[in-house]
Amino acid sequence: MTDIEKAVNGDKEAFNRVIIKNKEAMYKTAIVILKNEDDTYDAIQECLIKMYKNIKNLQNIESFNFWSKRILINSCYDIINRNKKVVNINLKVMDTYEETREDIYDCDDEVVKLLDKIEPDLRLTAVLYYYDELSIKEIAEMLNIPLGTVKSRLSRARNKLYKLLKEERGENKDE
């Protein structure tokens, strides 16, 4: 019996093991959406509470990753909606984000900076595809958008990142 199956059957320790195994991926996804470490931890905490309360209702064990990521994304969007009503003037939080986000992504610092320069919907789609290694179909289901939209967003994200990378390196785009 897997830890997920045990967690569905009420095993708290198994639930903890599943969360520990997935915590880095959860953090990566949330920080990309929220760009704020405090909000990221809040979203993860809300997500974990929802998961813990509802895991017994999970009918298909194989869909756990999709199910948990969808809860996390919804928690992030809930925080974004709450924050629209609050003016955030805490620059120190953004400094903390700048310091930690490069450690979170195991990739070239240049790519992380470029991801911040593209639109949030393109950034999220690219991160889910390249960092979380979700399929186009899984992303479409998770974000509740058509397959063609996912493909279009990935293409636009690649093109924008390529253009930004060339600009960053001072390369002439006509070469």
C-alpha cells in the first residue's frame, strides 16, 4: 500500500510523508504565481489544510498530484484576490523573494530573471511544463483551459524568453 493510499485511509504519518515528498514542487509552483514568500507559505498552508480535510474523498489515487496541484493553484488565486484589496508596501518581502527564488529553481539565474518578465499566465504555463514536468493535457485540465491555449501559451512563452535572452545578451535579432 502506498503512502497516498494510507493517507486516504486516514494515516496521518503517511500524509506527512506525502507532503514532505512534494513540498519543493509545491513551493516552486506557489512562488511563481505569488512572487512573495509570505503569501507562498500562506497558500501552501491553506492548500495542506484543504488537502488534509478532503483526502478521504480522493477516489483515484493516480490523480493525487493533479488534485493537490489544483488545490494549491486555487489557494494561490484566493490569496491574489484577497491581496487586491490590500496595498502591499513591504519591500523587504520582495527582497526576500529575490534572494530565495534563485535558490528554489535549480536553473540558470538568467532564466529565472527572464521568467519574471513575461506575463503571469505564460510564466505559470511554462513553469508547470518545464519545472513540474506536467503534460500539456495535465496543464489544460489543471488550469481548466483548452489544449490549444496551453500550446499557444508555451509557444508564446518560449518566443518571449528567447527574445528577452537575446536582448539580455546584446545579440542582434537580425543575425
